[in-house]
Amino acid sequence: MSQMSNPKTAPVTCNSWGRRRKRSKMEKPDFTKGLPDDVLSHILSFLSIDEAVLLRFKKGVTNLSLECEPDYGEVTEHFMSKNNVMVQKPYFPPRTFANLASLELINYVIDCPEAFIGCNNLKTLKLNMMNIDEVILGGILENCTALENFSLLDSIGFDKLIIINQSLKVLQLQKLCVDELKVSCQNLEVLLFDCIICEPNGVGIQTPNLTTFRSYCYSMYDVSDEEGRSILKIREILAHSSQEYPSRNVFINLSALSLDLDLNHLGEVKDLYTVLLLCSCLQVLEISLPVFKHQSFFLSNDHVLPYPIISKFWERENLCYCVNKKLKFVCIRGFKGSEQEVGFVKYLISRATMMKRITIISNGLLEDADQKLFSLVPRASGNLSINFKFN
């Protein structure tokens, strides 16, 4: 996984602790009084972290974004080394963020959760490129009693990621490598997994009210694991979570699913079929065909199926309930018109009785014959429209 780096831009940048603007002993006029939030945020971007936080308290700002710039020079007690890059380890006093409604922290090392004490109004928290252990992370989530939207991106310092929060509605996890991943959120509605490395038997999702799930494997090039573990695939996530909680289908209310998946790969076609069986109430399906593939997928042996020709797979499998009775909208991105891709679309046209629209987005021009081919397939739904778009 990538380590702490110096992002190009950020709303708030924190300078070295040793650099301080000299303040006049005389009280100066407050030129920030009455400024709109966006203008005040721009002003904050020129201040050091302590000045920015103090001004936030003074002005009642409720939305704050702070980014730490790595220091390649003098080492002080406020910095700690991470792979020869000095990353700021600031001191946030207790209740620092208590009055915020939205907070973003980028490129920090956090070693205590006291700054989040009293965060009863914090609705949105985004942690990006952080170094934080699982105990501190758990303490932060415990203090944020009203948190509804939480994002943890490209961060390190923890082997286990256990998220238990009953107020969460949206959870985004991206570019993480863990041994164990557990999510137990009773009211969670939207879940995003993007390039998560974890063994399937270490994953458990208990989100009975989940309505939207987005899972991606191919969105990033620079995702690797020293132990050779591969990125979680959606079938592994859904199947293992269903096995761990066998008393009920934890995805029973899932109505929208977005994933990247190769319809030309036998193993991934089988994955898709398993997903459609598990998500019996699915109404919206979006599939993005990958532009590139991770090496671990090429080395996999999961491409062997009992049918010698993949294009016949959908014709021979039992009909999925959600395809036949529930599915209404399908979008396929990166469509190239291969026999396997055409076979899946024909399956949807001929079997989905509730289908209203199939959108096919191609990176190049499709032959007229390919487009006319779909018009010749008997339609199970009298309300179906097929739309073609080209990038």
C-alpha cells in the first residue's frame, strides 16, 4: 500500500510547528467577521494548524479540512518518521473538533482520540492517508455519536478494521490492507469497497438495511500486498457474509449494485451469477468492464467452468429470481461487443420481465449489425428500451 505522501492541493495546509507568524500585541480589527464559509475556508488555508483551529472556534466554522505537509528538513518532537518522510504528529487538545459538522484530515498520525470527545454534531468524517491504529480509530468512532458519513482511504497502522456504529448511513473504504474486516451497522444504507485486500474468511458484513453496494477491484494500478493476497472480489464479500450470518440474508434489501467485472472471464461470470442469486431484490445493476487487470487475477484458477463455451453459460444456468422479477435498470460500461458480452445482454433482454432500460456504453463504435442484433431478441418486458452511448 502507498505510504504517506505530499498531495498537491488541499483546503487547509499545516506548516511546521516552528514557523509562526508574529502577532502584534495590539488587538487588530477583525476583518473576517461576517465572511461566507467558503471565503473563510480560503483564509484558513494560509494559516498554521493551531491558528486555523483557533480561528474556527472563534468564527464558529462547522466544516473543516486539514492537510499535513511532510517535512523533509529538521526533525522536532512534533514529527515522527515514516519511511524516511517526516509526518507531522500534531497535538489536538481534547474536544478540538466538538463543534464541527464535517471534518477531513489528510496525511496525519493520530495517537489519541481525545480531540473527538463531544463530537455529537459531527455528521461527516473523512480520513485520508492516515497512520492510525485500530484502538484509536475505534475510540474516534465511539465519540462521534451522530456520525452518518464515514470515509477511510489509503491509510495504515491497523491490521483489523472493525466498524460498529449504529448511526452510520454511508461508509466508504478504499485502498486498505487488513487481516480482518467487520462492519456491523444497523442503519447503513450505502457501502463502498474499493481495492480492499483481505482474506475472504476475515470479512463479515452485517448491514440489514443496506440498499446500495459498490465494489471495485480494478480501479487502481498501485495496489499490492507483500504476502501475495489478492483484492477482495464481490462474490467473496457477499458469499462469506451470508455464510457468517446464516439466519438471514444480510443483503435482502439491496436494490442497487455497482461493480467492476470482466464478462469475458469465466470465473468472474460465475461470480456475477452467484451475486445475482444472493441479491434477490436487486433493481439497479451497473457493471464496468476493467481497462486493466491485476496480475493476481491472471494467476487464479477460478476460470474453469463445466461449459466449454462461455457464451452458453447464461443459457444453461437456472434463471435468477432478481433478473426475472426485480431487475429494472442495467448499465454496462466499457462494452466491446464480444460474444460473451453480447450473450449476457441477450440473457437480460429475454428473461427480465420488469426491465425498463439497458444502457450500453462503449469505448468505440459498435457495428450496426451488433446493435440490430439486440433488436431481434424476443423481449420479456414490453417496457424495455435499449440505449447506446459512446465515449
